[in-house]
Amino acid sequence: MTEKRLLRYNRLAHGLLSLAVVAGFLAALCVVAQAWLLSVVVNRVFILRQTLTDVLPFLFVLLPLAVLRALFVWSGDVLAQRAASRLKGSLRQDLTHHLFALGPAYTRGEHSGELVNAVVEGVEVLDEYFTAYQTARLLARLAPLLIFVVVLVLDPLTTLVLLFTGPLLVLLLALIGSSVKDIAQRRFQELSWMSAYFLDMLQGLATLKLFGRSREKIETIRAISTRYGSTTLEVLRTAFQTALVLEWGSTIATALVAVEIGLRLISGDIVFDRALAVLILTPEFFLPLRQLALKYHAGAAGRAAAERVFTILDTAPAPVGGTQPAQGRGYDHPRRAPVTRSDIRFERVSFAYDNGQRPALRDFSLHIPHGQKIALVGATGAGKTTVANLLLRFIEPNGGSITIAGIPLSEIDPATWRSQVAWVPQRPHLFYGTFADNLRLAKPQATQAEVVAAAKAAHAHEFIQHLARGYDTPIGEQGARLSGGQQQRLAIARAFLKDAPFLILDEATSHLDAESEGLIQDALDRLLRGRTALIIAHRLKLIYTADQVVVVQAGHAVQAGTHRSLLEQGGVYQQLVASYEGGGR
Ligand SMILES: Nc1ncnc2c1ncn2[C@@H]1O[C@H](COP(=O)(O)OP(=O)(O)OP(=O)(O)O)[C@@H](O)[C@H]1O
Ligand SMILES: [Mg+2]
């Protein structure tokens, strides 16, 4: 099943692989011709006592035949390699596309290290699977058949031996092979765990050191890699066993043929040149099977990896349901014209993470009129970021509807919509690259002057200009060398650069020093000016800026109004404000 799907996955790869097998088959044809010519020459020289000049024409053909055979073998290898590269390329591309379609809600729920392992190592394993295993497998079906037919013509009696021993060896291979599959699967799984665990450890290095847990983690990594090592040895052992059994089997079978032919030669039942040709051809009959045995573990490893890859590809993007129209794969949508007014409405929207297992929003309604700033406040885990995720279409609602200027959000092309939205996320992500690269993410064609202007507006210019290489200074992975406040200012600079009419601001919960706090507040005030905005606020100052405040509690909008009117109402809001003030914000 997986095997068929993999073979058909990329048509060009399949075509190239077929050509590689054809080349292998032609090489086998050359072998047959060589065997025949050789037996003729030996027969003429040793039995018929002919001279060199008599056999010279045959020798002349033998030489180019050998060259031709080498050429076929070589081109077979090249074609198989090309096929593998094609397949790997298209799989990686599709996986990337699909992960984009699945969105952050999916990737966050998975072990990143495990996903990386599937996409990088899992796809790489398919190289050997294609070049070594698949060509050997397909060739093992064709080449022996050709030799069998030739032997049948030369000496029908010998075919009886081949007919008996050939299938026996195939059966042996299948018997040993069944255990190879389980081991290969286990090995791939262990490698995935190791990657996931290692990445997790790297990301949490500071925390682990703080709690003095480094030693235990190192111990666990050691345990996993020991297990992986022993599984690898197990794979090697079975690979060796398979190869050995096949080697022995084919040697015994060849010896059987030799004895049978020898006896018949003595009794004069068979002529010399035929006997010799059959003797030369018999090992060639078993050769493809022996080669298949050698590559058998590559086949099992490839299948294990492919199963994981296909599981990711088969995960449907974003659960859809409720009153929203179903939407295929999530990336093709009819409406590509930008919406002119950012008048946003949530009508009784529900959403649950983990395939409906973890409810985050229920019957949530919200109206963001064009040009207004709406603040969402609520306890941690109330569902505020989920509202932003829905608006950005990282996830699709399970029920209810979201409309922009009366148009269902699901009918607007996601790329078009996102181009109109600037987003300052709760935890901004900075990529490995320079400051300029990271800012240009928001607008790739931005000039240096525009980048600097955005950084100035976000108060990021101050610290960037003090760096040795300014905007060309590399940022470590995930902004490792920056403080929380600096990261946030870069995220705000991105929003300035994007200059979109609608803004989603998911404020970070972390405490900042007074200076950062002031700078960020000033930058945000300017960013909010003249835009429609959804502000997820954790600080009072931002709440004061809002035209309306909506209180979220356990996925439900419980109160709405201006700061003043809500304070008068009392209830949840009053408690929240008290806690904000208590927290010094
Ligand atoms: N990717 C996810 N997978 C599974 N559950 C999630 C995911 N993201 C959030 N949740 C859950 O959904 C609920 C709402 O989370 P959400 O992030 O919207 O809260 P929030 O109001 O933004 O909280 P905070 O103020 O801490 O940022 C929480 O119970 C959370 O555990
Ligand atoms: Mg949040």
C-alpha cells in the first residue's frame, strides 16, 4: 500500500525508475550474450581445436559487449538516483506546503524534533530505498525470468533445478524479511524520539540548568541512543542473516546445477558449449535475488519512513464544521479581492483544540467596527489568543461564523486577508538571519530607508544602531541574543513595515523593565493610530486606549463596554483590573 503510493507519488520519478530498471534488464541481456559468446569461443578453441584467427570475430564482439554492459549498469544507477532526487524534492515540497496548510496550531501540538526528523531524515531514507531497494526489487522480477527462458532453450533439464530452487530462495527471503519490517519501524521511531528529545532539551537548556536537571537529561539521551544503537545492530544482524542465507542458498543451487551438468557431460547427454553457457548463466539467475537480499533492510527502512511521512500528509488541515462551509485543503479560495472595510463580526463562534477535545471558545460573539480599537481582557487561558488564531485563520471554527464587512471569512482567500492584517504576536518569532532580514519579512521589497523608519517608529533603531554591524548583525536562532523587550520592539517594527489597515496586537504577558515598557507603549500608541485593531491587553494603559473592552472568561464574552462603564458594573472586570493594578501594570 505504502509502497505503491510511494512509487506513484511522482510521475517523473516513477518514469525514471522504470527506465533504470530497463537499463538493468539490458545489462542482463548483455550478460546472456556474453555467456553465449564465451562458451562458443571456449568450445572452438579447446574442443574443436580452432586457432585465434577463427575465434577473433567473437572476441571482437565480446569487448564492446562488456563496455555496453558497464554503460547500462552506470546509466541505471544515474537514472535511479535522479528518480530518488525527484521524489525527495517533491515530498519535501508537499510536506512544507502541507505543514503551512496545517498551520501553527498543528505544529505546536506535535514534537518539533519529531517533525524535523520526518521531513529531513525520513525523506532522506527514501534515497536508498529508491536507488538500491526498488531497482533491485523490480529487477529481481525481470532478470531471472530472462535467464530462465534462455536456459530453457539451451537445456530444459536444468530449468527444473532453477524452478525448484528459485522460489525456495524467494520464500526464505520473505520469511526473514517479515521480521526486518518491525525492526526498521522501531529504529525510525527511536531516531524520531531522539531528535524530539534533543531539540526539546536544547530549547530548554536554561531551565534545565536552573533546576539542575542537566545530568538526568544527559542520562536519558544516553539511554535512548544506546537503545537506538542496539536496534541498529539488530538491523545489521538481520541484514547479514538475509544476505548469508541467500548467498548459501544460491551457492548450493549453483553447485547442484554444476553436478547435474557435469554428470550429463560425462555421459554425453549434453554438448560442451551449451553446458558451459548454462554454467555461466546459473549464478546470474540468482544474482538479482542476492542483491535484493542485500538491500532488503533499505526497503524496510524506507517503508517505515514513508508511513510517517504519509501520516503527516494525510492529516486534514483545520477541523471544519458548524455553520462554516467546508473548505477543501484550506489554500484555494474564490475571493481574492481585498475587503475594503475591516468591520469584523464573530457570531456564536465555538472552537476546540485537539480535534474537539479541548474547548477554548464557546458561543463567542464580538463586533469590531471599522476604525475602532477593541480590547480583549481575561484571565490566562480564557481564549484570547484563540480569537486571534481564528482571525488569522490558523484554525477554523467548529461552529458559528466570522465575517469581514459581511463576507464570511472562509470565503476570502487567506493570503489576501492576511496581507491586510498586521499581527504582533504574544511570542514573536525571530528567524536565523540578520536584523534587516527579519524586519523585511513583513515587506520583502522594502528599501533600507523604510526598514530604518519602521525600526525608528518601534524604538528598535536605538539598540540596533549600537550593534557592530547595525542592521546586518545576525540574530541568533529565535532571537536568542535579544531581551524580551527588544524582541517585542522588532515585532512592532515588522507591523509598522507591513502597514496593514487591520492590526492584531497580542500583548506579551512577561514583565518588562520601566524603560522598555515606556518605549513599547509609545511605539504601540503610534502603531494603533488610524487603524482598526483587536488588542489583547495585559496592561491597563492599552485598555485605556480602547474604544471598547470585552471581557473573556472560559471562552465566553461575559462583559463588554468602556473601561469606565465596566468598572461601574463591577464583577469579573473589576477583579481583573484589581489584579492588573496589583501586578504593577
Ligand atoms: N495549540 C493548542 N493546542 C491545544 N490547546 C491549546 C492550544 N492553544 C491554546 N490551547 C488551550 O486553549 C485554551 C485557550 O488558550 P488561549 O491561548 O486562547 O488563552 P489566552 O487567553 O490567550 O491566555 P494567555 O493570556 O495566557 O495568553 C487554553 O486552555 C489552552 O490550554
Ligand atoms: Mg494568549
